[in-house]
Amino acid sequence: MKNNYKVTVFFLLFYIADVLLLTNGQLIGVHWSFSEKTAFGRMLLHPELVQVHLLFSASLLFLLLLKNEKTYKLMFGIALAACIYGSYISYHFMIGIDLSLMLVAGQVIHTVRR
């Protein structure tokens, strides 16, 4: 459980850092060549989508860092909602970063179920 827990926390931190790097880079004028005509560029234009990603991942990270057995049901519910949200957005809008959200949420579910 400890090794799986550390991997999950690492993936969550990496995901949060990735989303913040890409969106803040866009805000300060960094030209991402891969986001010109892709769905990821559309996500960067809608800060609400970015806020939802950060809300899911930050709440999961906070609950994981509490290391409280009582929060596992809440964490499982949030991770399941993140998986459903990620699959919906990635299927309908073809935004690749939602696949990362699904993988991270799946890792959280795997950690909680152990």
C-alpha cells in the first residue's frame, strides 16, 4: 500500500504541475505549437475546464495527504466522477489531457480499493 500510495501522490503532483505549466504558459504568452488547431487549444481558451481539472486533482491530493481511512469513500466518489468526466470530455471533445485525468483517477481508485 505504501508504494502504491507514493506513486499515486507523485502522479497527482505531476498532473497538477503539468496542467499549471501548460495553462500558465498560455496566459503569459508562450506559444505552444501543438495547441494551434487542436482540442487542447480550445481547453486553454476555456478556464472553466482548467478549473475543473485542478479542482478534481487538488481535492484528491488533499484527501490522499490526510491519510484518513474515513475519507476513502469520498475519495473514491471524487475519483469516479473524475473518471466519468475525463472519459466524457476526451470522447466528445478529443482533449488528450483528460486521458491523463482518467489515468490519475484510476490510480486513486486502485489505491483506495487496496
